[in-house]
Amino acid sequence: MVLIHGMFSNLSIYYFNIAPVLAKHFHVVMYDLKSHGMSERFTDGYDLESMSSDVLALMDVLNLKKVHLAGYSFGGLIALKTALKAPERISRLVVIEAPDPQDEKARNIIDEYSKEFLEHYVANFTDTTKVQMGKRQMEKNHRMYEFLFEKTSIKADMIREKHFLGEANFSELDTPTLLLYGSESNCKPTGEWLKTQIIPSELELISGDHNVPIQEPAQIAEAMVHFLSQSLTKTVTQNHG
């Protein structure tokens, strides 16, 4: 399965607490979005069309014909776009806290929660490696965020996508989809709306806000394993039926 993180974060949102649980059941692929984490820097190409093409290109390079796909925050929108663009390559879809790009407040929370993400990253890096993150590493991370905020088209591209949900034809999406949202999240109405648009979908609310993967990683991982394992159970039943 392939995991997509959100804007202004990196793959560590999954790496420390969610991916290890998933890896007990699936082959897990994580990657840093362009200009994030360890990936190469780009000044443009942060629209959903480009970002979904990046996902499919990665799958091609890794020779992954069909995968389970999960995305968090703006990564959830990338996952939705990818599933609409190449439904034959997605077995099951997990959308975690995808915001409505048309909602300015929802766009702003990406900036707001990026600060909490940084705190989470530092804490988990230290807990996991038993090595305190050095000043040089911290400065490198801050330079990356400054580059994204000040030198790229990332915010403009996100604003250009503000009509994505309204213009997408989700009635054509027959990929089984799990919608995971925080019970106190500003984005919860988007999850409730997506539930009405994507017929083979289920909505699960988990205690927390937009940053629920950080707040309740065990519940997120458990919900994902349960949902994705349903396809394995059905396949076994069909093969032996």
C-alpha cells in the first residue's frame, strides 16, 4: 500500500506509529512529496493533477500495478484525484482528514497544524532514535519550510484547486473508500459530504481534530488494517467458495 502525507509535513507522519502496524499486514510504501522531507526541491507542480501523476509515476518505477492508497490532509485530496484518474490501479482508498479546498479556514489549518507537526516530528525522532535532533537538522527543516512558503507555487496551486470537490464526479468512483476524520475537526463536514458522494464508502470518526494521525495513531492504524483486510477476506472467501 502507498501512503501520502500532507503539505508542509513529511513521511514521518506515518513512519513512527502508523506504518509499523500496517507493515505487519501489507507491503508499505511511503515517500516525501516534492520539496518535502528528503525529496528534490521544485518551484511548481503542486496542483492535484501534477501530484497525482507523481504517485502514478512512483508506482510505475516500483512496478506496482495496483495498490491500496491512503492520503492525509492535502494528501487525501491527492489520493482522491489519483483514484479518479486511474481507478483501475487502486484497490481500496483511505482518505484521512481531506479538507475542502474551497474553505479558506480549512486551507489555513494546514498552516496552523504544520507547527504541531514539527513538534511531533522532533519528539518522535528523539524517542525513536534516542538521539537528540541537532541544531543543524532543525535549521535544515526550517529552511525547507521557508522554501515551500516563500519560493514555490504551493499556496497558489492549492488555491487554484478550491473547486476540486465540487467539480469532481465522485459518482463514477466505485473504489471502496474509508473516510477517517477527527470528531472535533473543522474538516468533518467534508468527510460527511464525501460519504454522500462516494457510494462504496464508510465514514469513521476518531476522537481528535485535524491532526488526528498524531493524536490517535493507534486508532488510525487499526481502522485502516480492519478496512483494508476486508478485501483480503473477500478474496479468500471467493477463492474457496
